Amino acid sequence: MQDESAQATETPTTLDQALLGEAVALARRIEAQAEQAERLRALADRIDEQTQRDRGLLEQLEGALGRSVQLSIDDLDGRLRGQRLQDIAIKILEDQIGRGQEIHYRAWYQLLQNQGYRVGGKDPLGTFLAQINRADAVESTGRRTGRYRLKVA
């Protein structure tokens, strides 16, 4: 009986130690993964910033040459950004809905996607929304409704 009680006392302690060891190892792995994810995010941000700088340099070179490169970076990558995004989004809305007709920006974004276009940026929907808010041909229909329309000429 004494052996059984000694064995019963050792088993929970050994189990507790094993579980504690696993918890410590898991906590270290989580910390390492979080640090790695942060490093990768920082690297992605630096690459994105460098890409934007390089695009600016390319535009300056194109201007200095007095011509445009036959295929722009946006054409090669297939994702819309900036003025090109505005132009295509406005054209699609004009063709599909017409001027003066209200549409929620998510539905408008869906129209763009349905036509096979992809939007660039970390948050493509946010990029889309930022660009349509900058477009002179577009107006919001109320405060914080998410609804827009093309201005009637």
C-alpha cells in the first residue's frame, strides 16, 4: 500500500511537470512566431514603400524620355491602383448603372471584380474606396451611408 501511495503522489507531479514543459515550449513557439510575423510585415512594408518609390522613378524616367513605357507596371501586375483604378471604376459604373444612380461602394467594387479586375494594395476594398472618394466625377449620397453616384454632367 505504501508503494501505491508513493506512485500516486509521483504521477501527478510528473504529469504536471510534463504539462508545464509543454506549456513553456508552446509559449516560446508562439512568441517566436509572433516575432517572425512582425519581421515579415515590416519587410513587406519596406518592399511596398520601395515599390512606390520605384514607380515614381519610372514615371520620372518616362517623362524625361517624353514617352510612356508600352506596358506599365500596373498592366504587368494586373491590379488596379490610382488614376487607372478611378477611370475604370467610373467607366464600369457608367456602363452598368448610369450617371445619377446610387450604389453602395461594396456593390460597385463587386461590379469591378465581375469584370475581371483586381485592385492592388494591402486592403483592396480600402484602396478602391479611397480612390472613388478622390474622383471628381463621384459624389457621396449622404453622410456615412457608403452610397455613391456619378455626378450628372
